[in-house]
Amino acid sequence: MEIQLKEQGNKGSFIALEDSKKAGEMTHVFAGEKRFIIDHTEVDSTFSGKGVGLKLVMAAVDYARKEGYQILPLCPFAKSVFDKRPEIGDVLS
């Protein structure tokens, strides 16, 4: 599975692709210079139960660590991942 990052202005998304098919997308908006808000995660029903949502959140975590961002997970799914994984708390805003 490939995760692509697309950004335009103060908004962006992480898109999961499997064999050129869109498996899921997680959107975010920048809030200040060093923080972004995850506001929505959606996985295509064909890919349900395959860990697509988790891969999207972890891609955001990797990106935040690399670029020095903090993440505010307002999306209920993303928040549940942060609640269950204390090892990613270093990027939690």
C-alpha cells in the first residue's frame, strides 16, 4: 500500500492507494506554523478491516516527526489511535 501526501494552501490529505485504487483518505488543516489538525478519516468499504486507517494515521505521525509538527486529532478515529498508542504521544498537541 502506498500513502501519498497532497497539500494545497493550509489544507492537505494523506491518501492510501492499493493497486492504483483509492483505499482511504485522511484530511488535515494546518493551525499555526507547527501544528495540524486531523479532521476526517475515511476508508473505502472494500478495504475495511485491512488497517488502512491506522496506516494513514501513522503516515501523519511520521510526517509530523520529520517536519517538527504537532497533531491535534479531532477526527474520532485518529483520536482513538492516539489514545491506544502512547508511543506516538510525542507529536500529540
